[in-house]
Amino acid sequence: MNEFDIFISYSRKDFDEVEALKKRIEEQIQDVRCWLDLDGIESGEEFTTKIVSAIEQSKILLFAVSDNSMESPWTQKEVRYASNKGIRIIPVLLKKAKLSGWFLFEFGNLDCISIDNPLQFNKMLRNISEILGRTLNSPTPPLIRYFTYPKNADRHEGSTFPLSWEVCNCTKVELRIGRSRPKEVPAKGEELFKVRASRFTIVHTAYNGTSKCVDKITITKEKGVMGKISSWLYKKTKKILK
């Protein structure tokens, strides 16, 4: 029986960020057991034996990728040893990190998760829970931080305007314009929309498991100068006739 579920390979220089990552995983997957070196003693036969034992007793090695960990000889040894033992390896990019060098050469075919991308991170949590046969804790409802467009946007026919949004606690985000089919979009982004119909609604839906949050924006096309004059004359005539 495995004593641990996840062995976290990292550089001590990234300790605060990795400790926060470990906490997020433990909060969202029930009874998950993560091994994380808290002493940072990267020398000696006793330490080597301790590391080897922890890797062998884990089902997953989570590699916290950063410039520091890519240059660490210890993380290279840990990842390679886990690979030789047939242990599943999951690379997680810390902030602004990129794969390079030895890891990209040997493990470039692995899917890499960005810690800054909530869609990727939540998908990783689901995958880990399935691998371990554990249950995810009840998901936090998604939160749409903003979903808006500039108030002075040109909404005449044929014009374009930017629509921006940001969502947190989500596994998927969709946009649907009018009656068109919804399309999946990033958790944070901006997109240009072209005014065509006289009135249409843009629906923004964020999902996190079975929970979802919906927001809508209805765009009314602005009329040209002649259209505005005709509309004013029509209303004025109607009022006089009454």
C-alpha cells in the first residue's frame, strides 16, 4: 500500500509558492497525502534514502517547474528516478515559468499545467482524484469578477467593440452570441464583437463541476442619423394624433 499519494519535487527557493500549491491540492481532494521536503537538506546518505523511499511510496510525482527547479540537480534526479519506476509525472508551471533543457528533452510529450490557468488547474485536480480514486470536495461556485464593454463603445451596424471578462473558481467558460452555439473561452480575456442585428444578447456562463454562474449583456444597435430623425418624427406625429 502506498504511504503517500503525491511526491512534490521542487526547489527550496520556491518554497512559499509550492507550499501554497500543496495546500490547494489538499483542500480540494479528500484525504490526499502529499510528501514535501520541509527540511531542505539536500545532502547525505540519509536524505537520499528518505527521498527514494518517499518517491517509491507515491503514486504521482508532481514537478513544480521554475527556473530554480530546472537548474536543480536534485529535482532532475527525482523526476528521472520516478520515471524509471513507472510513477506518473505531472509538471506544474509556477508563475512565469517555462519548460526547457533536460525536462523538455526527456518529457516534452507530457501535458503541462499552468498554476495561473484555473481551467487547467481544476482539470488537473479532477485527473488526480480519478487516478487516486478519491473524491473532490464540493466545488466552490464560480465567480464572474467582471463581464463588460466600454460604455462609449460604437454600436452602429458594422462597428466593433471589445468585450472583456474575468472568472475565477471555474473549470470551463463559455460565450454565446444571440442564437449561435456557445464557444469555450479562457477564464480571462477580451474579444472584439461586430454589431449586426438590431438587438442581440451575449450570454457568459462559467462552470465549476455542477455549479455554474450566468451573466448576460444585451446590445441594442444604435441607429444612424436618418434613423434617429425618422424615429423622432414618428414619435412626434403619433403624439400629435393622440
